[in-house]
Amino acid sequence: MSFYRSCSIRSKLNHATQSLVLDVLSALPSQREARNFLQRFDRVPSGNLPDGVHLRDLVARPVGMTHVTSPRAADILAHSRRSEHFGLIKLEAGLPPEQLNRFARTLVQLQKLGLMPLIIMDVPIALEETDLAGSEEDTRALRNMRFNRDRQIVIRETFKVAEAIELAGAISKKFTSDSHLGSPVRTIFVNQSGGIAVNGRSLGFVNLEDEYESIKTDIQSHLAPTSADRKSTTTQLEDLDTARAVLSVLPSSSSAVIASAASSAALISNLITDKPITSTSTLLSPRTTTTATSNSLLTSIYPPTILRHGLKVDVHTSLDTISIPLATTLLENGFRKTLDKKSFWNRFSGVMDTTIVAGNYDGAAMVTLESAPNHNSHSHPSAEPLKIPYLDKFVVAPTSQ
């Protein structure tokens, strides 16, 4: 399902615009981030417009809209950069009305910022294999019955989302195919509980290549006993696995976001700045709120989790485990200088503390232990010389920048 702005709905524009401006300003993008965002989401095609096509025909109507006034305008839209900027959104079914309406407003804001949301409804299919024990005829009948039931659930939930989007000031539109669409620039998983949590605390950023296995093991080892919490944990595992599968076939620069339907500002901030809330895999405190769930229980909503395919990270405490030729190539390419190999490595071997290598020497942080300047060891002859950790080199390969 994709959607476009409705020009006929004006009543809530002022409030919606103010809310969007506030969320954009709250993102606090740097000058570089703002410039990169504008370059990525440039919605006007380059070159001169053909005769008979007005600019307003391009910015007010979506790709694939069937009643575009000018056929040539539709052709330009289909080949413009707008067709590249779609976001794949997996939306959990059964959201409380308040959360669904709030997220619908977020969808409209994302669309105004240049992202075309394509929504996939995530309706849990409860079909246990133990329920299928019996004759082949009974099993077939049970499958057909549940298929019809689940189909009705999908239709009902889809209409709920469409109505919420209309209330937010836009109109949804069914999506079948579009040969002009490329890879999604954003993949967003929306649920009730928010980002990935381990033992009651949430992760702000995940490097899937390096952290996937350990995080999945931690989540599975802390499966909650109550059915409500177990459902949330199961959703986390499914989102984690799906995000990994999606990002594995997308460019390395792609990212995914797992967030609650209430995380409007965080989703907008990530779209603008293209970076996570935290720069490392930092544990963040959960926020407990009362949501209008069916069981009216207190529900913990965790901050969003940003996921990237990432690179494997290796930590070396000895020069013996480091590939000197690859590290030398990285240093020379990263700093664009020729390294005095013998002198550098002889010195580094005597002061090395830790070297962190990302990927196949796509980047490295080299930490040494340096003697403290002006340290008076004569007053304490038996004391160990004072050593200070020092970031000697931080380098990223040009191809990974």
C-alpha cells in the first residue's frame, strides 16, 4: 500500500505543518547532514521541463497516480528521482487506535519530506502444527478455515490503516507493482513495544554482522513468562531476523529502524540525519507508559533501534594477529601518504595496547600506551612507569567512507 497527499483536505494543515517543523528542528542536523538530505531527496527532475508540463504537476502528484492531467508529466514523474525514494514499512496489525492515528500522521510527515511509504501489513498467523494432527481431510479443512479468517483480518486491518491515513490528511492507494522502483532507502519495522530490548533494556544501534548472533542468543535466553511479554519478545526476534535478511540484499549504506508507532520524532530524525540515536551499541533505559491495549496493562515502550548490515569487528592485543601488509595498505590509502614501514611498525610493536579492525581492514583504531610526560619516577623508584592510553591512528579506507 502506498499513498499520496490529498489536496482537498486542508483543515489540519496548519497543525500538521507546525508539528513537522518542530520534529525537523528537533533532529538538529548538522550543515553537512542537512545538505546530504536535500541532495538525496531532491524531488524535482533535472533538465528543462517539456512543453505543457507545469512544475506544480510534478510536485503535487505522485508516481503511479492514474489521473495525472498530462501524460508527459506522468512520464517525467516515473523517471524522476522521486521513484527511487520509497520506504518499506512493515506495520504490526492490531495497533491501538491512538497509536495508529499517531503513526498515520508520521507517515504523512515522512511523505512530505520526500519518502514514499510502501506499507506491508504484518498480521500474525497463529497456526500451530499440533493443531493439524488428524486426517488429511480435517487438516485441509482447518487450513482453509484459518486462511479465510486470516484473510478477513488482513482486509480489516488494511482498512483501519487507510482510514487513519485519511484522517491524517492523505489518501492511501493500493500498490501492485512499479518497474521504476529501486531499492528502498529506508526499511522501517513498526510495532507497539519499540526497539530491540535485551533483559529489559533496549539497544540503540546494532551492527548485524558483528552482533546478530549474540543479541539473538540474549533475547532467547530472557524469554518472558507472561504471554504479553512473550509476544513482544517474539516480535523482536522476527523483526531482527527480517531486518537481517532485508539488509543482506541491499547496499551496505542501507539501514533499518525498529520503532514503536509513537516514535514519530525519532523516525524523522533518522530520515534527515541518516544516523542512529546513539553512535554505538549503547544500552538505553526503557520508558514505561500506559497504552490502550486490550488487556489495559502497563506496557514498556523502548527507544528505536537502528540496524545496519555493518562489518565484522576484531580486537587485537598483539601485533602477531594483525596482517601487517593489509594494515599498511589501509594506512597508506587512508592518509594518502607513503608509510615508513620499518620505522613505524618497530615503534608500534613496543607501545601497542589495542587495535580494533573493522571488516577486511576497511577501518582501524590503533591505541598505544605512551609514557606520561614529565613523570618523576625518581621519587618512587619502585613504582611502575605511568602509561597513558593514546589513540595513535584512526583510519577508514576511502572505499568505505
